[in-house]
Amino acid sequence: MIQIKNLAFSYTGKAPYLLEDLNLQIPKGAYVSILGENGSSKTTLIKLILGVLSPVKGTISLSTKKVGYVPQKFEGFNSQFPLTVNELLKIHMKVIKLSDNNIIDDSLSLINMNSYKNSLIGNLSGGQQQKVFITRALMGNPELLVLDELSTGVDINSQSEIYSIIKDLNVNKNITVVAVEHNLNAALKNSTHILDLSGDTRLLTIDEYISRFNNDNVFNIRKVD
């Protein structure tokens, strides 16, 4: 699904690089959580995958053009603007040139949000707003779903529901998921693979990551079960 070869990137276009000599092969149907300390370039990496940024060296190739994106905490969006869920999704329909009048209802059904179709965005909770933005990302029937810190600003109960929805889309719809994540427990519970940009930047299965995590002397005081 995603192939990254010898990737290097910096915002200056020269060394020192924020990401260097990165090689990854993310298979179709995977659910990859990207972990790492603040400043480890997690969001930078997904912007490179999305084509918002370009590598200084190396290549990134995707096997699909059907990509959905949920940015970090409604990036650039004023939730107090008097706009209904339906109006927001209709605007997105025009942006991505969709004409199927059923797409809004079908997408809202996937996220169990049909009853909020005519609600004002500003009247929704943080978790409900996040589900609307997931709905927006699903409208183009994506094969790849890219998420940036999905649980930021979302209450615990809504987090659980949202992660369950994303995992269901991954398992039952075979949508490949790449998610920047700060919630380690959610990453371990829902993902098929972990990419830790604070580590050796290899794509690890959950078992491989837990084994490395527990055997690393730095983390001996914090075992993963």
C-alpha cells in the first residue's frame, strides 16, 4: 500500500534531517500506529505520505489515490461557525466532486451519526465532532485512512467508541490505517503494526514491539502487558 525508500526530509532542504534513511513497506490492510516523542516528526511523516510535503531525498509511493485524512484536532476549522453536519459534508462532496446523494447518509451510518445530520457542529461534543470528521474522510470510499492524533480533546468514552469504529473499518472493510498516536494502550490494542520514530524506525508487529519495549533497559520500570 505504501512504500518508502531512503527517505530524508528537512524543512531547510538540507542536513541535518528530521527524518533520514527511512525505509518502510506498509502492506494493504495494515493498521499502523506511529509513535514517538514530541518533535520526532510524526505529523511530518504523514504529511509526506499525503503529498503535502516532498522528500529531500528518496521516494514515497502509494498504490491508491483513494485516501481519507482526519487532521489533528480539526486543524484550521472554526467549530463555532454556524454550520450543520449536513452542510459541512455537502461542502466536502463538492470539493472531492461526488454526486451520489446517498453518500452522506451512508457515511454517517458507518459512524452511527445519522441522528446528528442536522445538528450544528458547534453544539456537538469533542467526540461527536471527531466522528463527523471521520465521516468526511470516509465519503470518498478510501482505501487508505490517515489519522493524526485521533483521541486529542476527546473524552474517554468517545475515544473507546471511535477506536472501535476505526478498527472495524480496518478489519471488516480492509481499509489500511496509518495513525499518528500518543495513546500507547490504544495503539497496542487496535494496531497490527507499530512504527516508533523515537526508536530504530522499523515497522514492528505488536508482539515484536512489546518484546522490544519490555527488554529495553530504558523501559524496565514500565512493563507492557
